[in-house]
Amino acid sequence: MTATIEHRVGPRRLLSLLAGRATFRLLLYGSAVILVLAWSRQDFNRYATVIGAVGWLNILVQSGTEKAALKLIPRARRTREQLTWMLRVVVAYLPLPFSVAAAAGFALAPDSTLTLYLLGCAYYVSLGCGMLGVAVHRVLGRYLRDIAYFALLGLGMLVMAALTFTAHVPPAGYLGGLLLLTTALNLALLHGLPRRARPMRRSVRDILLHTVTLMGAADVMSNLMVGALFVELSLTSHADQSGDLYLVLLAWGFASSLIYTLQRIYQPRLSLRIASGEVAEARELGRRIARLGAWAGAAWLLLAGAALVGGLAGTRSLLALGALLLSLLVVWTLPSCGLFVLENTDESGLRGSAGAVVLAAVAVTVIGAVAIPLAGAAGAVYALGANSLVLGLVLGRVR
């Protein structure tokens, strides 16, 4: 576990990793189309509301732990085995209580809304643990497991979606099948990770927990605010637009996941470069990128607000909603990259990044409470634009 690991990513390896993720996303979208055709509008809206409300659990489990692993393990020598053992424990044991609760709900009341939420929670916790396991293998130099995991996951989702169409599987059965799939894949990922480690120093555990908490804040809050927007939408007269919002956010997820994937692939090399003494240069670069994001966010909010007033409010056009989100993606990329650089610098950058995303999430939720009752799903997309503005403003002042 103490050998030096080569973190260079050549074109062939990069394309292979991106292809695995892209295959998963495309199969995910194909599955969504099948679900729309297989279920009634009411069933699909129930499913979309649950997925939108609890999907952030995936990020809660995966993001901070993954980014902490990609930051700490490349720098570690004597403590690498202890770090990977602690992360293996998360993959192996965290999903158990959620899966047991979901199984009990499915056995007692398979058609209830509570069971649907329990299944959704268990599935996303299991999925997050799987993505963490893949990241640990990748930072240890085992890239093929990343490609195989996402290809099998996407194929399994497509098979389950096909069963909903041919065998009339309801939403609870579909989520239950996905939970079984991710559980099986997670068990396979445990192979090759240490079952035990040398006696662990408390400082190692504290550093890991501290890094996980702060580095996970960005993605957790981003997904939590999306969940909050779904809840706000479900409480308005536009509640029947939950399915529309879910479908356009799938496309958003595809594009943003490519950016996240590139960041995660190159994070070990960035972490090593910063650790070698380039902290000040990296911090200044992150601030400059964030400030550009703030200007872009302000301009987008003005233009998108004019579009809503001009007739886009309340639209049921997926094309219009998709165009609105696509334009936001370009703006969102800037503060996202600034955040990526700053949280890999030092304690100041890590704390400043965590504080920025909390403020941005609050701003999005507050604006959503006003915009969604007036503009429906389009108002939810508009509220997301506040994330870029607030994130850019706060990150641009990190010292």
C-alpha cells in the first residue's frame, strides 16, 4: 500500500473513463424514456418527486469521501492503508440500515409513498457507496474497475426499465431492483481493498473526517437545493411539472457529470502539485475564475428574468426548459472550476469553499420560494442561476 502510484492520465485512459461514464448516463436517459412510456403520468410524477427529493443522498455519501480520498491518498505514504481501510468500511456497512428499512417497507406496504421514499433513500446511499468504492480503486491505479462499474450499472438500469414496460413493474419494484443491483456491484468492489489495517492513529481519522465534511459540502448543498426546489414545486399549483423538471435535469446531469468527472480524474495530480508548494498561485487562479463566474451569473439572471417575464413563465415546453438550463450550464462551469481549485489548496481555501456553497444553497432556496409559484419549473431553473452568482462572489474573496 506504500508504493508510489502513477497518476498520469493519457488520452486513451481519459477517453476510456469518459466513455464509461457517458455510457452510464446515456443508458440512464434511455431508461427514463422507457419509464415515461411504461407508467401513468401519476406514477411517473410520484417517482420523479421521490428521486428529486432524495437524490442528494447519493452526493452526501459519495462526494466528500471521494474528494477526500483523491486529495489525501496521493499524498499519503505511511497512512495510505489506514485511509483506504476506513473508506472500505463506509462502502461495506453504511448501506445496511437503509436497505433493511427499505426491505421492511416493501414487505409491509409495497404501494405506499413512505416505502417509495425508503427505497429511494436506500438506493441512493448504496449508489453513493459504489461510486466511492470506484474512486478508491481509481486512486490506487485500478482504472478498469471504474469503467466496468458504470457500464454494468447503466446496463442493469436499462434492463430494469425494460421490465417495467414488459412486466408492468411499478415504481417501488423498479427502485427495489436498482437497490439489489447496486448492492451486488458494491460487494464486488470490496475485493482488493484492505480488510484490516495497522492500529490507527486518531489524527489520521480526524483528518479524514474533517476533509470529508468540508470537501463534501459543495456537492451536498448543490443537490440538496435541487431537492428543495422539487419540494417547493410540489407544494404549488405547478406540481404536475415535477416530471418535466426531472427530465430536463437529466440532461443537465449528463453535461455537469462530464465536468465533474474531468475534475475527479485530474484531482490527484492537482493535489500533488499544490502540496509541492504552489498554494498561493492556485488560490489566486481559483479566485479569478470565481469572479468571472459571478459576472456571468449576474448577466444570466438578468437575461433569464426577462425571458420569464416575456412569456417563458409556466411553460410546459421541454425544449424551452432545456435551452434555459443549457445556457445556465456555461455560466455554472466557471465558479465550479474555481471551487475545485480552491478546495484543494489549504485549510483557508477548504473552509471558504464550504461556506460559499452553504450561502449559495440558501439563496437558491429563497429565490425558488418566490419564483416557483409564479413560473413553475421554469422558476426552479431560474432559482438555480443564483448559485453561480453567490458562489462566484464569495469564492472571489477567499484568502
